[in-house]
Amino acid sequence: MQCTDRFYPSIKDFRDSFYRDRDRIIHSSSFRRLEYKTQVFINYVGDYFRTRLTHSLEVAQISRTIARELGLSEPLAEAIALAHDLGHTPFGHVGGDELDRLIKDRFSANGFEHNFQSFRVVTKLEKRYKDFDGLNLTFATLEGILKHSYPYKKPFLSKWYDEVFKLDRHPSLEAMIVDKADEIAYISADIDDGIKYGLISFATIEENELVQEVILEAQTEGYKKEEKLFRYRFTSLLIAKMVISLINESKKYIPKSDNVLCATILASEPLPIRYPDALATQIKKLKKILYEKLYRHPQILRKMYAGKQCIEGLFKALTEEPRLMPDEYYQRAQKEKIYRVAADFIAGMSDRYAMNIYHEIYGIKL
């Protein structure tokens, strides 16, 4: 298939094919539900903190900037960015990990993987047309949602996926951009949110050379650490440093040929969308600090543990009594594997909806 091909006929209009993808994603139910899905902080803690929706918008903005500067397709990068988290469960990665464990342990089946769930959302679970399921997105957007940056050889994928999407090859350059933009967005946002919430401080992360450089740059501009504006300026400068470095380094490696499109770069070839080696090392070290000091913070772990209990309780109840699900899911459960239908229903929930259903079933508030 070509990058702009769709699996089903579609009436064309004045929009670029990838802008049409973007619009279909924005108007989907799954995209709206991202507003109440956890990024790191459960959103009822405060209105300030990022959710999956605000994170997706930030990734899209960064992706457009990088794609434009590299002479690539802005609308394709934007469409992939807006859809990349549609398959995430409530309660962040913890929810997906728990759902994966439950399916494997209780049904000895292929578990749950959020990349593939995002693909399922836009190809099967969203209902917008009479003659077929899904949003009928272009091949390039689907490939980017499925693969992110790397070849996507998974044991649960049938031969059809390999034949169509060439799973042993990298996706488009725009998909690689989104993968890096995702990293840039969550690192900067999690530091911002973590400091705002008081779980970490600049002292927590200041051992990192990248952080030291950005702090010095902010101080050189006249910002002082004790000022509220310092956190905002630090976040902006951190994003800019990573984005500019990524653009400048990638310009050295991206192929000049217009023929380098979807699934054309072999898995054996290095990623052309890349940071300078020294910066990549510092980003890796910074992510390790955030994992140890922020993501494993007791306040975060307590809320995520409650989320795990919610996912486990819902999965148990829904697989034992499918009638607890809405009728469309109950009807599917008569013909499909119950654990997959229950997983689709749970993955589509917002945090608060999941907690409300759990309370309704068990009479316990989390």
C-alpha cells in the first residue's frame, strides 16, 4: 500500500489526506475520553496536571515543529501524535500492565499492549460508518500508530499484519518524530508537574548534566530558582534544547530521497531521527532519576495501587458476568473471547468512570 491509501473507499475533499486523518481522530469518542485518563497524576488531584489529552496535544505541537523544520509532513506527524495514546487504559501504564497480567494469568492468552490497542481503536472499536468499523485512516497513520519508531514483530500478530505493514521495517520518519516528541513532552511535563505537586525539587534532578545546563541558562536570563516563573522558564528551555538538538542532529542523517516513506527503512539500519550521542546519554540518565524519584514516589504508588485494584476488580466482574457491560459489548461477548471484549471496555474507560463502575459493583470507593 501507498502512504495515503485507505482500506476502504473515501470521498475526497479539499483537505490533505493526513489532515483528514487528524480531523477524524479529534472527533472520535476515544480522543475525548483522554481528558480523564491519567498521564502520571490522577486528574482529580488538581486541574493543573497533565492528562492523556493534554499530553497528546503537547506531543502533536512538538511533532509539528520538528517535522516542519526537517521538511517532512506536518499533518502526518500531527495525526500520529494525536492518536498514539488512544489505546491507553485508565490509571496510566499501571492500568495497562495490570490488564496484561490478568489476561495472561487467568486466560493463558496474549495479553494487553497499548500500541496495538490504539491500532484496534482506530480500525475496529470506533464506529463512524455503516459499511465498516474504525476511522478508515491512511496507511501511513496506521503504521505510525502501530510501530512508533521500531519494527513491531509481536507473536500475537497474524501473518496479515506482516504482509501489509512490513513489521521488520521501521515506520515513516514522521512516526519516528512522534516517538521522540512523546519522550520530550513527558520528560518536561513530568518534571513540571512533579515540582508543582511538591514530589520532587530541582535539587532532586540537579545531578543530571542536562538539567544543570538548562538551570544555568535560565539563571543567565535573570530567573531565580525561588521564583514561580523559574519552573515555567526551565520547562520551556528544556523542551527547546531537546527539540533543537534533535533537529540539528537528524538533519545529518535523514535520507534526502523522497522515496523514503512508509516501511522503507530496514530494521538493521539506525534511526535517522536522533539526538547527539552525549545528549541521548543525559536524557537516559534523567529518565532513570525520574523513575526512581518521581514515578516510584509513595504518593504516586498509592494512587496507582488503587488503580490496579480497580482494574483487577472490573476485569474479574466483567469476565464472570458479561451482562454488566453495555449491550454492544455483551453482544460481542457472545461471539468473541470474553477477556478481549472486557479488556476493550475497560481500556476505553476514563479514570473516574472506571472508579464509578467499580463502586457500583462492589460498593467500595477507591
